[in-house]
Amino acid sequence: MLQHDVIIVGGGLAGSRAALEIKKQNPNIDVGLVAKTHPIRSHSVAAQGGIAASLKNVDPEDSWEAHAFDTVKGSDYLADQDAVEILTKEAPEVIIQLEHMGVLFSRLEDGRISQRAFGGHSHKRTCYAADKTGHAILHELVNNLRRNNVKIYDEWYVMELIFEENQAKGLVMYHIETGKLEVVRAKAVMFATGGYGRVFNTTSNDYASTGDGLAMTAAVGLPLEDMEFVQFHPTGLFPVGVLISEAVRGEGAYLRNSDGDRFMEKYAPKQMELAPRDITSRAITLEIRAGRGIKPDGSAGGNFVHLDLTHMGKEKIMSRVPFCWEEAERLVGVDAVVEPMPVRPTAHYSMGGIPVNTDGRVRKNGTELTEGFFAAGECACVSVHGANRLGSNSLLECIVFGRRTGMKIAEYVGGDRPFPNIEPQAYLDQAQTRIDQLLQQTGKTRLHDLKQRFQDTMSEHCSVFRTDEIMAAGIEQIQNLKAEYDNIFLDDKATHWNTELIEAMELQSILKVGEAILTSAYHREESRGAHSREDFPVRNDQEYLGHTLSFCSDEGVTIEYMPVVINRFEPKERKY
Ligand SMILES: Cc1cc2nc3c(=O)[nH]c(=O)nc-3n(C[C@H](O)[C@H](O)[C@H](O)COP(=O)(O)OP(=O)(O)OC[C@H]3O[C@@H](n4cnc5c(N)ncnc54)[C@H](O)[C@@H]3O)c2cc1C
């Protein structure tokens, strides 16, 4: 059996930042970090637009309080305001630390870090490295992991959380290259497993964003929080769904319908293209529904709108958003200097996740905590984004709460906390049986076929707009699809480098996560942030100003609610 004082699952911004903080607090703490990809290939690397902080380099009027207010208003008042205070107060400091680690941010003429406008932010506060911000930050963090003697297990797939007597004790993991299974025990386990965009058929997320950490947490009977709040980013490149960063609109691009009108005027007259994402995604969907979408031949009645950069000029496009230009050119053959890009909403971000307190400790329910179990980053719900995240607040969450959770883990592990006792053999046998079964199953359903039908169901039944009837039908379909899982077969029977086997396990994760999303959405009979019910179009603070906790079991999902922390900004109507 392997052992580390601390084992972290996930090598993205949250996991890497936490690992470095633990080492900084106490270099003698033995830290292991597992990732099913190489850490440099975590989805964080794809982040484009930037990371928010009230540095005041461009806008001296900015303040952490203004950043906090924008975040809470953007969240439709569902964010926990104590967590938002930590996020926004610590933001300037963590950015400077990143700079000192070697992150190459874009600069102003005088050498200070440059800052740009972003949706829902009332000041120019988004720091960036052109449109490759995630790449710039992640590379520095991962380099530093090696320098600080963090043991990295890359391309190991974590299959199970070992959780006994309300305590996280370790993991069961599978080496993708050799097919070897290992149990690793630890005094503290941290999940930083990222999002779950792959629940939907069109997403900006990478193939690894399958919500494994959430599924493993739910599998041991712990709740998931606010799963109904899924962010659909307004500008996914049509038809592939790949992200065109909000930075493009931050730098001045327009959204236009088939009449050539800047339709955001109707939906958010003040903020226009820089309204928050929930509002902009709904506006695009409504334009398309009203027949003002555009077809590939340029005529009306199609299912995308235009993102127009042509007035910005080649020099600005190539210096500020070169990667977005390249994506459109490479993937759909559009030269954005001279013609508009085709875009439509794409599943992008999960506001919900594993419920944690502001120290990153995982909750057992609305009132009690677990032992030895921590989470941060997109897989966690702390909750700084509530019902809708503002752009450039997620990288910030990963860094602020990654660091903070690292600090708290170092404290928790302390000098002499003993290792937990576990019996590894039973866990290894169970995992081997699961793998053997998947390899030997002789069912009739092709894995990819089942996955496609599931992703289509989620996109049709739980997308930008939702109703009771559509979601009830979706829940029923998911039940049937889950039952079909035992009937899949794999083409690849190899015991090593079997990516189909990994996909089969990931499918189990997205099935579980999808059911939690649909059921949580079905029970919330109001519209708030990204959760938009056509049958309940207004926000209902009387009944639903609370966080959803969903508990998954074989019988289905049960729902409870937990209070929101409101200590600074009283809920108001949200106007832009
Ligand atoms: C295209 C795109 C652009 C974005 N742009 C921005 C932006 O400009 N600004 C912003 O604030 N936010 C942005 N976001 C959101 C932001 O990038 C993410 O929320 C954030 O990077 C998530 O980081 P993370 O550390 O939580 O997880 P990730 O970076 O997703 O890392 C997850 C890690 O967990 C590992 N893992 C998962 N499951 C397992 C398993 N079963 N076994 C082993 N390892 C596992 C993976 O291998 C990976 O290392 C963007 C997102 C996308 C998709």
C-alpha cells in the first residue's frame, strides 16, 4: 500500500496551488498529487480570458468591496458572502504571488500588470496573459511542484474514495499505462478534480471534465451542492462548441442577429455585450427562437448568432485575442478580421459541486463536517458563484481557495497526526472486479452510443431554459439509460492503455452527476441565475433563497436545502 501525508487528486490550478502551499507551510509534509491526465493538460490550461483582482492598475476607483458586490449580484444573491469576501480581499495578493513565481502577465506601458473589462464586473479588473491566461499560470505552478518535491502520479485514474466512519482515508487508483491498481492511504485527501461539462453534448470543456470527483463523493453518501446551476457560456464557436473567450467582448466585439442588430440592447441596455453570462446566453437563445438566428448561408432562421470583431482592427485582434482568432480560422475557416464568427451557447462551468466550508473542508450535511476530506476549485462549492459565475472569477477561486485549503490541510495534518487504518485488499478486489466485469461484459449496447444518448438527453432536458414537464421526462430517461449501463460492451479488451475502459468509468460518473443536476433543477421552482424555469420565471426568495443539497443513492436523489450566508449585501432585483 502506498502512503502520503496528503494525497491530492487533480493537477489543475486548484490542486497544484494547494500542493505548493502545503510544502511552503511545512516542507516535511509528504504530498502526493494524482491526475488522470498529465497535470499540464488539466482543463485549467485552456482558460483564456483572465483572472480578476482589484489591483486598480487601470481603474483606480476599483476596490475589493466593488468586486464583492459584483460577484454577489452576479450570483443572483445565492453566493455565500463570507466566502466572497475572502475571494475578493485576497485577490490582489495572490496575483502578486503568481507574478513572483514567474507568471508572465500582459503589461501596461509602465510595466504594471494590465487589466481588461469582463462581463458583470463594474471595473476593468481582469488580469491576463493575452488569451492564454490558464496556460501561463498552470505552467509555472506545475514547474514549481517538481521543484518542491511533490510526488506526481500522472495518468493514474482515481476510481474510488476510501471513506469510513465519516473520515476520508485514501484512494483506489488505476495506472492507465500498466493496468496496475493501488491503494494509497493518507491523513488528508483533497479533491481538485475540476468540472463536468461532458455531461452535455456541446461543451467548451475538455474530454477529462467528467465530474469523477463529484461522483466518488456522492458514492460514499455525501451530498452535492447547487447542482442545478450550470453555466452556459454565450459564445461557443458554432458548431463545435469550443470556447471563444469573453475577453473578445471585453475588448469590444459585438453580438449581432440575422438583422445585423446588436440585440443585447433589448436585454441589458447598460452593459450590452458585457452583461453576465446567464443573461447573454438567454438573450441569444431567445433571438434564435424568434427566428433571428443565422444560417450558414447568412440567411435568417438558423441556430447561431454573430460575434463581430471586424471593427476592432487586425492589430488589436492579433495582440489581445490571437488565440480566439486562430481557433475560428482553424476550426471553422472564419477570418475574424474581416468576417463575423458564428457562435451559440455552450455548456461551460459548474457553479455547484462538493459542499465545503471556507477552509475547504467537505461537509457531511448542512451542519456537520467530515474528517480528513478537503476540496477546492471547480469541483467544490464554497460557494462564491452562487447561481451564476462571473467570468475570470473561477481561476481566482482556484488560486485563493487552493492556497487557503493548502494552508488548512498543513494545519490539519500537523506534526503527529497518525495514518488511518485501512484494509487495502478488499478495496483492491472490488476495483479489480469492476474492471474485469467491464472488460468481460457481453451486452449489446455500444459505449459511445449510450454516452451520446445520455449527453443528448441532458442537453435537451436541462439546458438554458427548463420546464417541469421537460425535466420530468429527462429524469425518467436517465433512469433507463442508467439501467442500460450493465448492457454495454467494450471493443478494447486490453488490460493496459485501454482508454475505452477509462471512458466507461467516466460514463458512470457523468450519469450520476447528470441525475443530480436534473433532480436538483426539477425541485427548484423558481428562476435564479443560470437556472431559468419557463414555468416559474421569477426569483422566489421566500421559498428558495437556499443552497440545494442532493444526496444520491441507488433509489434516486433526495433533496435538502441549506441557508445562504448573507452578511453584507441584502438581496435586490438584478438589473444590468
Ligand atoms: C475553455 C475554457 C476557458 C476558460 N477560461 C477561463 C477564464 O479565462 N477565467 C476564469 O476564471 N475561468 C475560466 N475557465 C474556467 C476555469 O478554467 C476552470 O474552472 C478552472 O481552471 C478549473 O480548475 P481546477 O483546478 O478546478 O480543475 P482542472 O483544471 O479541470 O483540473 C482537474 C484535474 O483533475 C484531474 N482528475 C479529474 N478526475 C480524475 C480522476 N478520476 N483521477 C485522477 N485525476 C482526475 C484531471 O486530470 C486534472 O488534473 C475556463 C474554462 C474553460 C473550459
